[in-house]
Amino acid sequence: MSTMRAMICAETGREANLSLHEIARPDPGPDEVLIRVRVAGVNFADSLMLAGRYQDRPEPPFAPGLEAAGEVAALGSTVKGWKEGDRVLAFLDHGGFADYVVARAQDLHAIPSPVDDPTAAALGIAYGTAHGSLVWRARLQPEEWLAVHGAAGGTGLASVEVGKALNARVIATAGSPEKLAVAATHGADALIDYRKEDLRDRIKALTAGQGADVILDPVGGAVFEASLRALAFEGRLLTLGFAGGSIPQAPANIVMVKNISVAGFYWGAYRRRAPARVAQQMRDLFAWLMQGRLQPLVSHRLPLEEGAAALDLLRRRKATGKVVLETGG
């Protein structure tokens, strides 16, 4: 029996419960593909999954990892359009923190030859979320004001770049001058340090008093509440998560009086419900990458066995851009 290495969670409920194991290499089912993982993307959702607080809760033991870049190693009996050796970006329910992983054929996306594996892994969920939230849900228009909270993180930095690619005026908010400097190098037009400055007042000042047309919030809590008051008339607030820990409530009177929209965005739902839309999205994003309109930042490249340390970087907000794991194969 062929074996492989995988970072396994034996019991949920403890975020640090992750260790390297030698396990059997899986075989693909009829409509599946076996991927030789070169680089796995690390997401905050992986940490939530280990803690048992993610919307999808696999039964232990399991390996986290929602995206992986690598090569096709074996094909299921009904799979068409792929061959062994093809370089692919795969989206997964879990399992990417391993040397090999099985993925549904519809969840594979071709990596253009000039794009390396870390960049492909960085492009996946972060830029899919940024593009989907801004284009599909917020319908961001050229010259509109976009405010992005957590703008130096994986999704935040991707949102800054996608906003600029859509010709919006982008305000980046973050919790330190160093993080704001990163956002500035990726195209942000204005910067707010929300630990030192009042979000509502600064956004209003930057937008000549009207407020932001679109705000992306992966933080929640007090940041969400300030965002409601910083929106322009008919503004759109997109909630992407609750990295700050608390889940806020939207006062209906503010929503009504300002004619604003509050919407959620979970990219994983489109992967399951609209795979053709996601496939086109990935083609568009890779094209933007090749045109130089996107520049994914990979701030940390760690070996597979340091998966727990990689997740800790995200939990403690020590990373900018994307954190990835490399198998070394």
C-alpha cells in the first residue's frame, strides 16, 4: 500500500491539535482526480475547522486544507479533459495539508505555465472571495469608493487589488502602519489605522462627507458597526467573516433610513452550487494575473510539517498576504 504524509487533526475543539502522520494514499473515485500537492494554501477557515466552529465540520481524523496547487497524479474512470502531469489548482472540502489529495474533477482549474505553485495557491480562495464579493454581490462600479477592512490579510489584500482592477477608489484599513504600507504598495489610494483613527470619521472625510459606496468587512464586531455608519446613501456592506471574534447585528433602522444593503458572502457556496461560474472566475483571475493586474503576495512559505505554526500566524494576525505550506516533493 502506498503511503503519504498528512497533517492530521485527531480531535476538533482544540485549534492546536494538528500533527504529522504517515497514512494511506487515497485512490480517486470515478469522477475524481488524485492530485500530487506541491503547495497548499492556508486559510483562517482551516483554523475554524480545527476548532469545530466552521460551517463544514468533517469527522476526525482529517487533514485541513481547502486549496492546493500541484499536478494530476491519477484519474478516475469517468474523468475527461485532464491527463496525468497537468498542473492544476484544486479546491477541496478539506485534505490539502498532505502530499496527495483527492478532488472532484469539476473543482480543478488549469494553472498557466508561467505561474508558479505558490502564486497559484495564493490566487485561489482569497481572490475568488474578493472578486465574487465585489463583482457578484456588491456590483462595484468604476470610481466608486471601496473600503476594505483587514486590508493586509490574504482576502483583504486581494480585495484591494481586485478593487483597483475594477477602477474603484480604494480605502485600506488595518491595525498598524506596517500593514497599511503593504496595502499601499498593492494599490490602495488611502489608508486608515483603525487602532488610532475613527473609522467612520476618516471614511467620511476621505469621501467628501458621502461615505463609502462599498465596504468589505471580514472582521465583524465594532468594525461592522462603524461600517454601517460610514456607508454612503444606497451603500453596500459585505460581511465576509468574523476574525474579530464577535458576530454583530445590523440595526434595521439604520439599514432603512440610509437605504443601504447588508449582504453576506461565502465563496464556498458558489463552488458547490455554481461550479461553471467559479471556473470562469478562475480563468478571468489567471488572465488578470498574466496581464499584471494582480500581484499576489506570499508572505510565508513553510514546510508541510509546520502546518500548526502556519495557522498560528493567521490566528495571531502576524501574516500579510498569503501563508502557504510546501510539501517539498
